Amino acid sequence: MRQEREYEVEVVRIACACQTFRVKARNVTEARAKALEIAPNEVFSEHDAEYKTGSVVQVEDSGG
């Protein structure tokens, strides 16, 4: 039977959220820019998230 070893595993959460903003602008480009400016100040609730692993690195034995 193989001995267990210690690993560091990176876990990545992939989530998508959508929210509609109403902005006043002179054109579509300006409207997009304004929406992107205010988006970070809004709270997005996550309804669905997916998890994947990234890198996996075996931890070196520290002599124990």
C-alpha cells in the first residue's frame, strides 16, 4: 500500500453573475463605459458556481 503524501492543490471557482444597470449616456460606447464604472460598487449574488482544480504540487518532506 502506498504511503500518503501531502499536496497543495489550487482550486478555482468559476462563477457568472448578471445585473442590468440603467445609465444616461450620449451613445452606446459611453453607456457601456458608465455601466462598467458603477459595476464594481454593486453587490452581485452568486447563484451558480463551478469549481475546478488548477495546479497540484507535491509538498517536499521537511525531514520528519
